[in-house]
Amino acid sequence: MSNIKLFESKQIRSVWSEKEQKWLFSVVDVVGALTDSQNPQVYWRVLKKRLLAEGNETVTNCNALKMTAPDGKMRLTDVADTEQLLRLIQSIPSPKAEPFKLWLARVGYERLEEIENPELAAKRMRELYKAKGYSDEWIEKRVRGIAIRDELTSEWQKRGVKEQLEYAILTAEISRATFGMTPSEYRDFKALDKKGDNLRDHMTDLELIFTMLGEASTTEIARNKDALGYDENLESAVEGGTVAGNARRDLEKKSGRRVSTKENFKEIPEAEKRKQLKAVSRPEK
């Protein structure tokens, strides 16, 4: 299970290992959070080289996993568990070291709580979005969208679709059929920062609704057709996205307004966000 954790507003990519029952964190993201370096990749590269030369076993035991990079693509990045990070922190001079240790302990404890009570995960997600200034109505749609997305990826997994790369391609096809844009093109359309802005966190109510429709339709079609493997699920993805795309165009025709909007939610006050949730631009002729 992939996730994004926040430490003092810094995003830290993480993956929960079901096999090992522990979190694995992106080392580069941790370095960036602790050092405020403008180029944490270079900082980590230099530090890693020095630690390897010193025979540091923690660095030797670090694994690499594919995670979503700032450009939206899946790329290999070094990851470390809590124990490894605690050792690495000792080599990084930072006044944030002690707060980060406490943060690591809290993240681990919260995960154990969420395993016992899955509703806590959704509650914490709502609290996080609320703190960022999103409206309750938007948050409910966002949370529902996550559940629909999880259902879709679970279906793909059962139907023989390879994770990561093929998931990304199928997702792009659903988006293209729904909005006429791939997620990457949509990010450019909204002028989002490629350093980690989540596209769906910058969608309006209607954009989220049609995203959900495209993915829910894809799940239903794949099940009914018993789609197996990448090729058959690609066909289902296009068909599911087309269902949402046709509905979007029908709404735009009747309302006289475009569903897709260039507005995003970066550093926008709550009052303005509420306005933008209602605002859409005129359709292109």
C-alpha cells in the first residue's frame, strides 16, 4: 500500500510492506525534509557514497522500490524502514532530527491502530484535508474517489494486470477517454508543480465525480466481460472512460460550461476554494 506522509508540511513517500508488516520510506524525501536541501537527490548521493566508503551497513541494506516521482512516473528510489532511518539520521546534521524521530514513532503507532480499525485511516485523511482548507463536501467526494480507485486496482490485480507501469497506462487511457487528457497533460493544463502536487487534490467536485464515474465504469465492465490480462483490461479502460466522457460532454452541452477547469487549490484560502468548487469555464467551440 503506497501512501504520502506529511512531516512539517513536507511530503514523504511511503509504502506499507504487508510481508514485513512495516513502513518503508523514501530516503530522498526524508533527506529533503530534514535538510531543506534544494537538491536532496544530490545530498543523498554524496552522503550515501561517504557512508558506503565507511562500510555503513545501514546503507548497504537499503533497498530500492518504484515510487511515483515528481513527474508522475514510477521510478526506483532508495527506501528504508524505521530502524534504518533512525541510524541514517545520526549522519545528517539537522535540528529536526529529534522531532522526526517522534514523527516516525507516531506514524508506526497510527498504522497499527488503522490495522485494528480501518475507519481511523479515513478519519485521519479527512482531518488532513480539512486542515489544508478543503470543504467537507469536497472531502467526502475525494475519500469516495480513493475507495473507487482502490476497488479498481484490486480488480486489475486479480485480472493479471502488472502493477505500476500497466496501472499507469490504463489510468491514462481512462483519463484520456473521460477528459480528453492524460493525467500528465491534465497536470500541465492546471499548471501544477511537478514536485509532487497530486492532480486529484486539485480537482473540483465535478472533475472528481467524472473521474470516479470513469474508474467505476471500468471496474464494472472488466467484471462483466471477465477481462483478463493487459490487452483486455485496456479495452475495458477505454470503454469505461468513454462512458464518463460521453456523460461529461452531454453535461457540458446542456449546461454551457466546461467540466475541466484550469483552477487548482494551491495556497488558496478556504473562501476562494469554495468559489472554485462551483466555478467552471466555458466549453471550447
